Amino acid sequence: MEKYHTQKNIPPKAKETQIFKYPTVERNNLIYAWYHPNGEEPHYEVETYEEITDPEWGDEFQKFEYHVDCHIQDMAENAVDAAHFKYVHGVVSYPEFEVRYEDQKRFFVQAANMETPRGVVEGRIIGRSNGPGDNATKFEGICDTLLLGSTTPIEDEKCVIRFSFLQKKVDGKVPEGGVGAAIIADINKQVKEDIPIWENKKFALKPVLCDMDGPIAKFRRQYATFYVDYDEAQRIAALNLK
């Protein structure tokens, strides 16, 4: 029988070695992990979305996952590229929307009318981002739907997107099939339409922008504050968005 001996002399460097731990928090029925290349503690709190605990909303997420070969910023820029919703996804009309920034947060409200057999139904999309990887989008209109978009970069040009859907109850019951399922299916269809563009586009540091291209420059100034090589003076200037 082989004998195992306890090590008596532990090298000093071994004592100094620590396993890297991710600060984590459980919220919104999800587990959030904070990563910082220099090991800094979280710079801000995880957002709480009230729909998750509202009894008028469903109890369980419908989940979907996508692996995309692109940079996380290229995907996030989608949200402020208003024109693509009409020309890539075929929405009814060019979406009018407002965007504002508050420290690491981004808020937007966008008109989103939907075509139905009974005509166009007015609706809107309310978006909230709390840093790069924590996004919540609420679709209001025919069937209120909440989408938590959790994007995780796993390499420089590889990301995992996790979609968690929750819908508001109708007559005390979670919608099954019908319009509710169609809304979720359409959102996933749009992601599949975006992926070939994300994976083949080339990042332009100084893009040529037209009037209707959306507030991309303002978005980029705020997004730049999430990089570790951004100094504090630049960060303050970028966050002072008008």
C-alpha cells in the first residue's frame, strides 16, 4: 500500500497564493458575479427589478442562451442604433426614443407599435442598463413582457448572452402560447438576425454618422468608463453627459 505523507515544510510563496474569488450576489432570481482584472471590489450595486417579486407577474423565467463571436460593446451598441430596428428587423416604423445616462446606468424609452390582425397596437419599450452585463427591457402593449439580458464576455471576441423572460399575468394566469409566445419568439428572431452582423462587422473608431443613426457617440463615451485603463478624470468627463 502506498503511504501518503503530510507536508511539513510549506514554501512561503505557496502560503501567499490565493484562489481568485468572484464577489457574488443573488438577486432577481439570478446569481450575479463581479469580475475585475485587478481584483477591485464592485463599483456599484446590482439593480433590483420589481417585476420579479410582483405577484401579478409570472414566477419562472423562460430562458434562452446564445454564444456570439464578437466584442460585448458591439452588441450593446445595438440598443442605441435606432435605424437598424426598421431595416434589419422590419419594425412598423422608425422608432422614436429617448436616452439618458446616470453614472453607470443607461435608460431609454422607445415607441414600439405592433401590427396585429386588428390593426396597429400602440406600445413602448422601456430599457434599463446597470453596467455592461445587466440589462432589463420591458415591452408594454399587447402582452407586458420583461426581458433580463445578461451578457458575459468570456474572451476578447466571444460572449454568452442569456435571456430570461417573464410575462405579466392575464386574469391571474401566466400567458401560454398566443401573443405572449409570439412576442418572445420575435425577440429571439431579432437576436438571430443581429448575430451575423455582430460577428462580421468591423469596429470603426470614428464612424460616419447620419442624423438618424442614434446617439452612438454619447453611448461610446459612457461605455468607455467601464474599461480599466480609463483614468478618473476621463471617467468624470464622460459621465457628464448632456
